[in-house]
Amino acid sequence: MIQLTCFLAVAETGSFTAAGRRLGMTTSGVSKTISRLEQARAIRLLNRSTHAVSLTEDGERLLPLAREALRGIEKADAAISVASRDSVAGRVRITAPTAILTTCLVPLLPQFRAELPQIELDLRGSDRMVDLAEEAIDLAIRTGPLDGIPGHRAQILCDFPWITCAAPNYLGRRGTPSVPNDLESHDLIGFRSQRTGIVEPWRYAHPRTGASKIIRISPGLAVVLDDACAVAAAAVSGIGIAWVPSRLISLPLRAGALVPLLSDWAGKPMRMSIVRREGRVSERTRIVMEFLRTNRTAFA
């Protein structure tokens, strides 16, 4: 294919130099490639001189055949690409924060395997917002506001609330806050975003006016963690008050290991999105996205 491509480029441009520019090759590279073709077939395709290059009689006969052969190869390559893109069977790579991976995606795996056994999931825990094409990743699940990355598109998966909570033994020692300002006298467990490196502020809304209230977390009060599951576990241990996604603490809340606080002051839910590359995605990636949207309650 390379030899025919070089021959066709020289025939159409009339020089090795121009052919090299078209193909991104050196002039000598083009010349040597065609020479190997001539030597392998014991045939002379080009008349070479210091000023011009022309086709021999054999070269004239080969020219239309070379064009037809290369068109056939291009069609075959396109067909392979379409078949690969549209095939349901294969691997889909998903990146998500470790907490979402552990509490949302992993519990869905038995159902996924039962419904779509032909698709293999490659799950990767990370909160970084990466270029999916560069990382060879099909989908990313991310929370909060997303900074636009050229060539990417975000689709809403769900909204989920954050809950202020603490263990009963902590509240027994330190008392129960009734308004956000009371938190200033408590030990707070901070959550640092791996994506931004910032300790997330706690957001509240006044129960009557809806006015927003933001609590900035001092990293010296108790502990700061960069994994939401670890924040929930720290709250259960009784070292302080935490502000965590509701999905992470549903079991401790039902078991009484954690007590919800400041429920009347709950702020706006946070958004979770599926991020994919622009343009057409493979059929199996589309099927995985549909599965996630159908089971969005597992993420809320």
C-alpha cells in the first residue's frame, strides 16, 4: 500500500519532491520506496532525469490499477472502522471519582453483567477532568460545575443532595448545632476536591428566605480528606461533623450510626453528569450511557 501510494503521488505531482511534501516523507524516501517496488517486480515504472519524472509504458498501465486498488483499501478501512464503532461487544472505559465508583457503579455491576454480558467495563477511579481522547477513555462521571473542554459534551445524569451529619457519640459530647453559624464552634471534617485541590465550602439556604449561606472550612479544626467515602467513615467514627453526599450515608443514617443535622437549611442539590467526546460514539458506549441513565437513582 505504501509503495502504491508513493507511486501514485509521484505520478500525480510529477516529482519526488512534491510527492514527499504531500505524503510527509523525504524525497529520497519516496524514491527508495518506488525503487523497491520496481526491483521486487522486475519492472520500470518511471523515467528519471535531473529535470523531470515521467511514466514508462508499464507505469501508464499501472496508474489506473493503483488508483482502484487504493480506493478499495480505503473503503475496506472505512468499513472496518464502522464495524468496530457499531459493534456492541467490546470494552467501555469509564472514569469516575473513587467514591462514586465504590458506592454507585460497583453495586450496579451484577445487573449490568446480567443484562449486557458482551460489554466489558474498565472502571478507573479519578476525579481529574481529563481529555478523554488523550486518555483513551469513553465516558467520565463528574459532579458539580464542569469547566468546558473543547471536544467534550456533558449530559445530566442526576441531582443529589448533600447532608450535614454527625455520629450520636459526637453530638452527645459537643451538642447539636441548630443553625449553620453554630458550626463555628464544632470540629468539622473537610472534603478536598481532587480535581480542584480546594476544600469544598458547605452550602446552605435559609429556610424562609432562601438566602445562601456558605461556610468556609478551616483545615485545622478536625481533619481534611480527599475521598468522600473516607469523609463519611470519619463522621461515623465520631471525630466531627461532616457535609457529604446523601448516597454515601444512607446505610449509616438508617442504622442510626449518623444523625442528619440542619435539614431545614439544606442547599441546592449538586449535579452529576456523564461526559463524553463530541461526535458519534460507539454503539456499546451509547448502550452503557443508556444503562446509567436508566439506573440514575443509584447515583442520587
